[in-house]
Amino acid sequence: MSKVTGCIVNTAIFLILVLIIMMWADTFIDNSNEQVIVESSNVFKATHYAGELNGRPMAWKEMPYDPFDLTCAHSMYPFGTVLRVTNTENGRTVDVVVTDRHDYKTDLDLSFIAYTTLRDWDWNDSGHTPVTMEVLP
């Protein structure tokens, strides 16, 4: 098998897995609270990790980044902190663990699966989602 064919097969498998996980994750989303009102002073900007970071070590325990782990990067919370992140546009929530630091351009960088749990994936998506954060015990 040529390198190009192998790359195409790997990409197709990855996309199929993403779709399966997105359908699976959708069964755990609580859509009962569609109308959410949040004060703008408590709203932060969340993005998701770039795909090319898959497998690279993160700052906490140098564990490799996995787009299907519920993890995030934050500039100040200690590693291991569990955050409940809520999308202010639709009320969806996800609990994530701080495992990395980021470049301060956004308030929070989420793993791919955490981001798509908060927001339906759209190829035309701006990549930014308004969220609130709550530290869990």
C-alpha cells in the first residue's frame, strides 16, 4: 500500500471514529435547558486543540494529548482541577480535567470531544464558544 493510500485510509478511519463518538456523546447531553441567560462578565472564550497536537505530551504528567479524553488547558487553574464548562448559547455542559497550559489567546482550550459535546461540530464553525466555568470538588 502506498503512503498516500495509507494516509487516506487512516483519515477515513479517524473521521468515522469521530462521527461514532459524536453520536455516542450526544446521548449524554442534557438539552432540557435551551434558554440560558448569563452575565457577560462571567463568560469566557473556549476553543479546541488543533488536530496536529494528537499524541504530543501535555504539561501535566507529560501524558499524550488524546482528542477523545475530556481534558483542557487553562492558564491558571492547577493541574488536575476538574471544571464544569457550560456553553452559554445552548446550556450544554461537560466536565473536564486541566492537564495543560495554553497561549493566553483564549480563556480555555478544550479537547476535541469536550468541545463537540458543548457545540455541534460545523466545518464553518468560528472555533470559539462562549462558556462559563465552575470548579468542581
